[in-house]
Amino acid sequence: MVIVRDAHVNDVPEMTDIYNNAVRTTTATFDLEEQTADERQMWFHSFNDQYPLIVAEFNGHVVGYCSLSPYRSKPAYAKTVELSVYIAPNHRGNGVGSILLEEIIKRAKKLGYHTILGGVTEGNKRSMRLHEKFGFENVGCLKEVGFKFGNWQDVHFYQLILK
């Protein structure tokens, strides 16, 4: 059974492994080099009550995580957040992403956010379907904004306006 809970600092090593796998093998992140333990510790401490970081735990191990981050720093964007979700490779396609999105959307509503945005790289059909399953609308595509694995990458932006 998958348990969703707030992330703890002792989860950082497993979250780092998940993230670094994405760095090495996918275009889900545009980082080109793996993150160090110190970098991920600093990243972890950027989250708080206003910007949650949650994990999916299965059999005592973190198998995915999801977060809300500020979209932009200007005050008019204060009620808009950006979604990130990463799943361990051996747990993709097993519903972990859905469990995490369901919880993070509930938290976004409780926190009074108006809009959630997510960027999905062209070709990541699984992530596109996940966003669409939860009512996110594809609102546009930025062409060739990242260069990874020898190719220019397009990023589709998905938006969910919370009711």
C-alpha cells in the first residue's frame, strides 16, 4: 500500500536517487548533471507550509515525490504555483503519480491557490496523460527551449484552475 505524507529530511537520499535517475535518463528535467547531496539538501529546505513537498512511500521506501513551488516572484503571481512530480523508474505506471497529484491538488486548494502549472517535455506521454486525468489543460508549447541528449526539446504547459 502506498502512503502519502510530508517529506522529511531523511527522505532526501531516496528523492535524490529518483531525481538523478531522471537527470540521467529522461527529459523530465533539464538539469544536465546529477545533483549532489548538499544541493538536494538546500532544495529540500526551500519547501515549507506554503509550498509543500510530499512523498509516496511503499514498503518503507520513497517511490515518488511531488511539490508545489512559486511560479514567479512578482506579487501578482502569488496565487499561482508550479507542480513537479517524479516517480522511481520501477514504480512508473503503477498509479503513484495519481496518488501524489490527488493529494497535492487538495493541498493547493486548502492553501488558497488559484492556478497550478506544470511543464511537460514533448514525448512524455505518461506525464501528459497524468496531467489531463486531473483536469489540466494543455495551454501552449514553448518550442526548442531546452537542449538535452543532443536534441532541442519542446515544453508543453499544462494549467489547472482550481475551483
